[in-house]
Amino acid sequence: MDQLASLVQRLEMAVGRVESMSGPGGSAGGDVSGGAVSAFVEAFDVIVSGPVAQYLSLSQKIGGDVQKHAEMIKQGFSAGRQVLMKASSCQKPADSALKTILQPVCKIVEQVQTFREQNRTSQLFNHLSAVSESVPALGWIAVAPKPGPYVKEMQDAAMFYTNRVLKDFKDKDKTHVDWVKAYLLIWTDLQTYIKQHHTTGLSWSKTGPVASASAAPPSAPAGCPPPPPPGPPPPADLGGPCPSGGDSGPDPRNALFAALNKGSDITTGLKHVSDDQKTHKNPGLRGQGAVRTGPKPFASPTPRPAASATPTQKLPPVLELDGKKWKVENQEDNQNLLINNTELKQVVYAFKCNKSTLTVKGKLNSIIIDNCKKTGLVFDDVVGIVEIINCKDVKIQVIGKVPTISINKTDGCHVYLSKDSLSCEIVSAKSSEMNILVPKGEEGDFAEFPVPEQFKTVWDGKKLATTATEIAG
């Protein structure tokens, strides 16, 4: 008997080890056995101790706003791990409970994006933007059925800004180059991890209790909807006794059903109303409240004035030199914006301008047009780059020279080049309705050429070959 008991004990231990290592985290269960975490939590820890730790170390080396951002990312991965731990030992909860469980992750995403918006003047704004654009990838745990492609999409959103970091620091500081590589590696490894353990969505345990929020949820941030209010109480049991009288009297529904079963004889029990009791024939009865015993007829309620929408707070317009930066903000319907006496080290940053035209005289470092609508820009010479970001219906005219014009996330952009700027490189991404106009002849006329928006990609046997389609414009 002792040998049989020993054999059973060893079999139980072997089964426990197999269950903890099987499938995506132990049949999505990977329940804690003797303090050990599931396989997919251990695999997640490898990412945290690898590229995430390297990214944190390099961010600390760079310091400043980048380091603060990195601490938020660290908290985001910690919050994500808590969800994975819960999924490894609990069954998937209802949607309302799931939203509560995911709220800590959503809160971190909001903090990261808010920090970037509050530090637009930061010298490391490109670093902040790269992280802010891609941080929604932390929410992969709520995505189904394709969390992997979702993370890839978020990683691609960061590429525009990481390329700018590489361009700015490639020959200056290798730390920033390594920082970009480490940060992008986080999302690359996360895609591989998802493919191995959570291909169609977060793997929940098939056994164990249904997951629930163990602590009071934090206030719901924007972009992460709060849990819905509790539903109405369950309806009264129609088969039970009447709640007011128990079963001391007859069920009133029986009388209702009996009346309905009379068919055409249902009206035989109605009381006849004589002419002297009808209010429409006796106006004097209309003021007597005792005549009407039934419910009041439906009447449209007195229309209430529509609640006026909360007016959008208008920020004061700004046109000033702050250190080396010309700030042009919140300009509305102003066609005479002018910046004179520029220096080579200065930059111009225009933000949220509408129906306005900005003219920049002289030679300076760079110009950025961000979140502007129906805005025009006329400038002489730029030695760096002119960037158009998140804009709609803008027109750019070059009087002198510019080496590069970047158009990103913009709908409707017309660029008028001068004869001296025909060698300009125009880089575009996620934009539409782009047209480049080049001078034609000596009469000031321009020839218009559309920038391709649609592309065709084929495998040529060695690599992918991409060309603009015939209807690309």
C-alpha cells in the first residue's frame, strides 16, 4: 500500500508540472502551483527584463522628460502583468468586469499621452511623441481576434518620430540611437510573444473562479469607458404570488385573462355614459376635477429649450519669440501674420491656426505647422526642414530654398516650389490630396503634379518591390 500511495503522489506531481507548461500558459490556465507563475506570464517577464529594462536604462541615461515618460511605461507593463496573472488563474469575466480590470492600463496610456501634450516645448519632443503614438499597444490585452497586428500598427505609428530622433542624433549621441532600437524592440518582441501565447486574444484559464476586480477601480480616463451602471433588478416572478397580498386573495391576472377570453363580448360590461355626463356636451363639467376618474390623456410636454452645448474655450492668439522658437498659436482668420528679423538658429512653430496666412522673412532653421486648417505659409529660406503635421487644407510657398518638406497625417496640401528649391525632397506619410506646383516659364505660372497616394507591392523573388499605381494621384 505504501508503494501504491507513493506512485499516486508522483503521478499527481507530474500531472501538475505538465498542466503548468502546456498550451498557451497551461491551457490558458497555468494556475499557480507551489508559487510558480504560468508559462505565458514567465514569457512576458522575459520582455520586461530584456528590452523594457534596456529602454528604461537608456531613458534614465538621457534623463529629463524621457526618463519621466519611461517610468510611466514601466507602470504600464506592471499593470499589464497584473492582468496576465489574473488571466492565468481565472476564467474570463463579463465585459463590465473586464473593463474594470483593464482600467489601470488605460489610465497609464492616458497619462503618457497627456504628458506629451503638456510638454510640446520640450527639447526631446520627438522622443515623447514616439512613445505617445505607440503606447496604446499596451491595450493589446483587450483586443480580439488579432492583438498582434494591432501592436504592429501602433509600432508603425511611432516610426515617423523615431526616424526624426535617429536623424537628429545619428552623428551626435549614440545613446539616443540605442534608445530608439531598444524601444522598438519592445513592441517587436511583444508581437512574437502574442503570436506564441495569445494569437486570437488574451488567453484566460479554463478553470478556476471567474475573474473580478479585487480592488476599487481608478477613475476612468478618457478613451477607456467606465463600467456600465448595474442593470435593473430582476423582474418579479410571474408565476409566484402577488407581492402585495401573498396568496390571500385571487390573482388579479386571472380576471384579466378571463376578460380577454370573452372575445367580442368583452364590451358587454362597460357602463353607458349619458349625454349629461359628457364633458364635450357640457362645458360646465370641464372645471370639475371629480368627473375624470381615469388617467389623463397623453399631452405633449411643454418643450424645453435645448441645452446649449458647452462653448469651446478659445485660447488667446499668440505670436511671440520664446528663446529660439517663434510661437504662432490659436490664430483665427488672420491673413497678415508676419515674422521678421529671423536668425539661423531660430525655429517657427505654428499650432492650431485657422483661416490664416503666415509669412516668414529671412533664413532660419526649421518650420513646423501643426494642427492647422485652411492656413497658408510663405517663407524665404529654411536650412533644415519644413514639417506639416495633422493639418487640413494648407498651402505652402517657397520663395528661396528648402532641402526637405515633410507631410504627415495631412489632408489637402499644396506646395509651391521656387526655381531654387526644385531639388527639395518631399517626404509624405498617411496623407492625401497632395499636389506639388513647380514654376513654368517666366510669367509666374505653375505646373501642378499630384503626389502618389496609392501603391502596388509585389515580391520579385528577392525582395518586395513597391511602385506607385497609375491612379496614385
